[in-house]
Amino acid sequence: MTTRALTRRSSLLLPWLLAACGGGDSDRLFPPLHYSYLTPLRLNVAAVRIEQRFVPSGVEPDVSQLDPMPPVDALHNMAADRIQALGSSGQAAFIIQDASLVRQKDTIVGNMAVELDIYTSANTRAGFAEARVSRTHSGDVDDLRATLYDMTKDMMDTMNVEFEFQLRRSLRDWLLPDSAVPIPVQQQPLIQQAPPARP
């Protein structure tokens, strides 16, 4: 009786002890962050390109490489999922300027900065919009990967709102209505040349 009671009590305390030791999130899943469920941002341009001008160092104090969803990848997904090119000319450049996670002792600082440039068919910049987000986590970290993932998810939730707000404020003339659909590609029939006449 006593042995069985102690075993049962130990089994009930085991999850709590694992959590206290930092192992409680070891089996946590970290699904990729995607944003196709949000309102598409339809631009009157023919193409959109993504430029990654920020490159994580990969060494301390940079800890972004330990994030199950690195901020750079999350910003790539946001641009790919939300920005649509529905025009017939010109192009847009989505530029990742900052996507950092830096740890100094018990403090982690996250920063994101993006810019969207609009270029006419003559490759002249006609307008731009910028969005920035930052977060700070202070204190003990039981599960670093989980903390970084949660910080990135939180920053991306805010970035999606801020980016759309800045886009509608600064580039409203380049935004198409929600009812806009892609312009069909015009196809030209191939002209077959007659074979040269034999001499």
C-alpha cells in the first residue's frame, strides 16, 4: 500500500519537476508562421521581389539561429503570403532591413524593420513604406527556443498590423481594391515562316 501510494505520488509530481527543470517544453511543437489567412495586399505592379539585406551573424550574442522560426524566415513568409502583384507594369521590392534576436545575459532584444519600394516601368522609385517592431524579454529563460519562437510570433503579429497600416497610409495610390484579380497574360500566336523556296 505504502509503496504503491508513493509511486503514484511520484508519477503525479514528475511533470511538475520536469517543468521546474526547464524540460517542460521539450516536446513542444513549433509550426511555421504563415499569413495567407490575413487580408491580401494587392499592388498595382507586375512583380514583387524580396531582398534580404540583413544577414544574421550566427554567433553570440545573435541567437536568431536557435529560433525554430527565425525572424528572417517569418518576414519572408509574410511578404510571400500577403503581397500580390496584380498590375501590368512596374515592380515592388520588399526589403528586410533588420530581423535580429540578440541576447545579453538575461535580456533578449528582438528587432524587425522592413521597407516596401515601388518602382515604375522606368525603374524609378515612385514611393515607399516602412515598418518597425521591437520586443524585449528580461529574466530567466527555462526554454530558449520556446522564448525566441514566442517573441518572433508576437513581433510578427504586430508587424502584420503595422506594415499594412504604413502601406495603406504611404502607398494607397498603388493599392488595388479587394475585388481586383490578376491580369491575364496576353498570349501572342507564333508566326510560322514559310520554308525557303528551292532554287
